[in-house]
Amino acid sequence: MEQNNPSGVTRCRQPVFFLSSLGLAFATILIVTTSACELPPTFGPEYYVSSTNYIADYPLAAPSVSADAKGGTALDTHAAWDWAWRGRTGNSYEYMSMTDAGTVGTTVNASDETTLAADAAVWRVELKNLFSNGNFENTDVAGLAPYVTGAGASSSFSTGGGHSNSLLLVADGDKYISWQMSDLLLDQAEIFDPKPSYYLRLMTWPNVNLPYHVGSQTDFINETTEQLIAVPSLNSIFIADRLIGLEADTLFFVSGTNQPTYIDEVRMIRADIQPILRLLLTPSDTEPGLVPGQYEFSVWIKTDPTDRPFNDSSRISENYAAYQTSLRISQLRWDATNEALESVKGWEQTYAVNEGWQRLVLRMNEFNNMERFDEASNTAVMELAISPTNPSLLDAGAILIAAPSLNFYINGFDE
């Protein structure tokens, strides 16, 4: 493992402050706080050009093949776009994908006078849905096998729901239908260590007050159930709790629907991974090199025209379009064990995804810069992250991305 600054000498630049007059008292403090640093010359003229893209040398590219912690591809590789979850999932399943989507095609001009070039490379980034046949468009009766019905209950494919075909459940009173999740989750063929957890999202008509339970059949008889939680703004149900132990004989039960209930657009995603595409940077990975101060991270994003949001009334079996996306900047350092990188501070924002190209911009807060760090460090001090979902409400879906940029503002964003 690389050690951060084995010489013990810290290299840092004279910090940048955005105040015009600070007085003698502050000057005294400044002398005390910087005297331990080996200060190089002041900032060169290249740091005053805020239009410089510090990551121009790292165009978007699909990450290497997934590898576990003992695999051939090193974890936390810097100066390359990579998955944050790679090597940390307990298996080799590819939970996200990144595919070449050609070029922009036509120049796009944003309201802030920035431009997306017609020949800019476009990539499709997707957080995969792990639930098999969650849109129920494959109506082969064999697909009903994982939906085990108790006495007096039934499950069947139907066209009476919302989006083309759906799953019709009937389980009045104390009747139940159990879902054999190990047969429905696409990543269950892999060997897990440790065991994973999941989030479940689905749509129902007309009944949204469905009791559910996760456990064995014996547990279901002896334990109380929880109520599904509706999200009216999305006409959907998002179970907030992580579902754990969905392997072997662990089941997901729906009971007491009291009326025929249609289920559609079932999505499941891993709850215990970071679903992000990221770029780790050491101070010398960029040109000019990274220094303390204020940064702006931007990327162009839109939905893939062939995808559809899960709640689009016109969708049938199209891939899911993401309806939210997020950007993050993190300042990194070694943790107390000196074995893993941890975040010192971070900036994150969630955005709605539209059908047309939009430039998303994430800026560090005023007077909340990248803190001083060793500019001679050979380990990552910054993480730039893009996710095709809201980190507070994970869901399956894809976005198109292009032209990421990292810019430095030596005199603040009002320059």
C-alpha cells in the first residue's frame, strides 16, 4: 500500500482568502498557521484561468471489468473512471453498466453561455434493476413459479393493470402470496460474502395499503407485518427498510389485499453499495496540479430517448430512465488505520433529469473550500462522483452523460 507523505514534510501553498482586509490580528494568526508548511512559490498565472478543465486528460470511459478485493484490478485506482462499489459487493455481479452512446450530434448552447460540442462523446450510465421480469411482459406461465400462493390466494398475469401486462394478486383476509426472492433476483446466482441488502420499489393498482413481511413461512405466521408506504408524487411504493437475507428460504410476503391488486414495474437495487461512477485524483493527476481552494464540477446530462421512467403511462418493456441524478465532490485522506480512503468533507446535489441536454453544476460552498493538503501526496485527495439516482431514494435507471469538467476559481465564483 502506498503511504501518504512518508517523509513527514507537508507541502502546501499560501491559502487563498476571499476577504479584502483582515487586519494585523489575522496576519499574526496567518504566520502561526502557515509556518509549519514548506511553501512553494505563489500561484502561477495558470491558476487564474477559471475556464481550464482540470480533468480534460480523463475523458469518460467504461471502467475495467469488475474484480473482487483479491482480483487483478487494484481498488481505489486514481486517474481513471471507475465504480465506487467495485470489489466491495461480495460477488462479481455488474450492478451498473457504462456503454458508448456515440456523440452529441448537434451543438448545444446553455443559458450560462457554455457549449456542448456536437462531436462530444456520450455515454449511457445505468443502475441495473435486479428484479427478474419486473414489468411482467414475459407472460410464460413458468414465470409465476416464484410467486407461491397460500390456500385461497392466487397470482396470475393480467392486462387489467396500468402498463400493458402486470401481476394480479388476490389474497383476501389472512391469505398470503409469498415471493421466492432467491429465484427473482438476478444477482442471486453469485456467492455472497457478506450477505447483501436491497431496496424494493413497485407500483400497485388500485390498492396501495398492502401489508408485507420478510422472513420464513413460520415467521410470517408468528410475526406482525409492515405496511407498504406509498409515494403519491411518483404513483409508486418505496419500501424504506433495507430487505436483508433474501437468499435460501427467506420470502417476501404480501397478504390481506382485500381486493384484486395489480403489481407492476417492480425494481430492486442493492442498498449496501455506492451506485456511483467516480474519478479519484492525486494532486499531480491534473494540469495544473490540485491545490486548496474552490472548485466547480460539471457534466452534461439527459435521458436516453429509448428509455422510459417507471411511471410513464406509455411504457411497456423499455429500459428504465432515471428521473433524478446526483453529483458529488469529496476531499479524501487516509483513515485512522491508513488502509482506506475516507471523506474529510463533501459537496453533493441532486437534480431532475430532463429529455434535453442540461449542464449540471456543483460548486463548493462559499468559504468552504478544499482544505489544505500535502501537494506531494501520491494518494487521492479528491473524488468526483456521478450517480444515475438520488442517493437518498435509490432506484434503477439510466442517464446519458457527456463532457465532465473540473474548474478552479482562485478568487471565488464571483470573479
